[in-house]
Amino acid sequence: MRTTRRSRKLDPLANLLSVRSVCGELQKRCPDIVPKTDKQLFSFLTAMKYIHLHPKSEKPPRRPPNWQREALIEASTHLKAILEEKFNKKVSISGFAGVYLRILLFPSDVLKVLEEGKITLQEALALARLTPNNLSVSHQKAFAIRKEVIDSHIKVKASQNTLRSRVKEILGETNVISADVLIANIEMVDKMLELDPNDKRHLFYEELKNLFFAIRSFPLELVDDEFLADFNAAFDELVRVINSAQRRYRQKQKTSPSLPFHV
């Protein structure tokens, strides 16, 4: 049975104008603290999110070191007030900085259908992953791929899960973590340690094993907006690292056709 989209209320913050309005008000209240360019603003608010999540830590995990802690704390106080005034406490600092702020980086075609209400924010986040960098194609080709996915998704009124699966398939992320995969990883670790105990590459397979067990035992109740904001950011970074490594490998294959591939 085909899963179809459920009707959803239009998110008043899921558009570029609203996000810029919040950022503009924050810049107005903290003119000497909050940066003006989108790239710097994104970095600043991402750092602010981690300060907000780790208020008692002098060095919260993964916090970008580019911004002074005092400045981040001061700006976070103003951002919290702005969000409460505009959205009646329905949007947190973590939700804005971890999810809505990413609208600033959306491709124009994805932003257009989002603001027209044809897709949800979560669907837009999935589509925004179809970038030239992630696809290893030109900007024109990436645009054509997104257009085909968007048009098909809207035409058949598919579900959010269906769209996410389609994006993962296009990006080559459809491999399922199974018991066989876990066993293979464990065997790979044992083999590598036996051959060379100092070979640090076994850590990659160790982490895959840890991720497998973490997913199996993760309570559904913990999957809230704050968790999703952190998870999406971390997952995008992980995908970026993997795709970058794959591109380097493919480039190396082109220059050295005889290079063997070991699984």
C-alpha cells in the first residue's frame, strides 16, 4: 500500500523572510556582536546553539572556537527573547539554529517549493542534501536531479519518508545495517589488529559497530527537536567526510587505473 502525504499546517518560520527577520532583529539588538554575512552568521549561531546546550561547560563539545563565550551567551539571551516574542515560545534556540537557520543555505529551487507550501521543512532539508558536492556533479546536473525528484514527489503526493528514501538512494546511502554487516565489521577489526596492532584504520570499523548498537538501543522518546537538530548537523558532517574520501579515491583510480580495490 502506498504511503501518502498527510496534510500539515504551514510553518510560519519555514521561509527565508522569517529567518532573515529573526537574524535581522538579533543583529539590531547586538550590532557589535552578531556578524552580517550569512556564512559568518551561520557559524556564530551554530556556536551559540552549543553554548545554549552546554551552559556550564567552558568548552562544550564541537563548539567552533571562532567566537567569544561571553558574546555567544549575550546574543543567545536576545535570540531567546526574539523567538518568544515572534513565535510564542514554540521555537527554541536549538531548533532555530539547528534547523531553521539552514534555510539560508537552501538552493533556490528547494526554497521556492518550500515557501509555496508544496513540501515541508523536513522534506526541504532532505532535498537540500542533493548538492553538486554530495552528488559529485555540476551545478546544472544537481539542479536537474533535484527538479526531477521534486516534480515526482509533488505529482504523486508521496510521503516524507518516501522522499527521504529517494534522496538516500540517489546519494548511495541505502545500505542497510544488518547482523551480517556487524559480523563483517568485527571480523575486519580482528583481522586488522592481528596483522598490525598499530593500524589505526580499525577504529573506523569499531565506530560502525558502536553506531549499530547505539541505534538498536536508542529510545524513541529521546528523538525531539533538539536531538534532531544536533543529529542532522552531525550526520551532514559525517556524509561530507565520507563523500570527500570517496571523491579522493575515485580521483586516485582515474590517475592510477591499475590500483586494486580491497573490500
